[in-house]
Amino acid sequence: MGYFEKIYQADLNHRAKAVYMYLKDHADREGKCWPGIRTISADLGLSRSTVKRALDDLCKADLISKEQRWRENGGLTSNLYKVL
């Protein structure tokens, strides 16, 4: 089945699966990517709240990890996602 086997077998809604595939498609060789929620939302045609729920569902299912990234001045920047 390839590298989407985990997501095909996961008990997730189609929006969470779409977000997972988006992250997988944008990840580097180590599985890391850092798109903003607004970018994911615009690219997939989903609302920002739907993307946030999907990301939470993927974290709970242990399919991705999420790490907050900070600017030097202490401001929050986009999250770092790692596809597991």
C-alpha cells in the first residue's frame, strides 16, 4: 500500500486524512514540515478550525507530532510538524 498505509487503516475522518497527506507531501526526508494553519486551510479548501481539529486528531492517533516554534523576540511562529 505504500507510505499512506497507516492513514488508510486509521479510524479518522476524511478531513484528517487529507491534512495528513498534505503534511506528508510537504515533509522533508526526516518527515518535518512547517506550514501554517492558514496555508493548509487555503490549499485544501478547509476552514481553519477544521484544520486545527484534524491536526489534533492526527496527534492523538500518533500519526504526527507537533512542536511550537518561537521567534528570537519571543513571538510564536508556525508549528513544526513531524510525520511519524
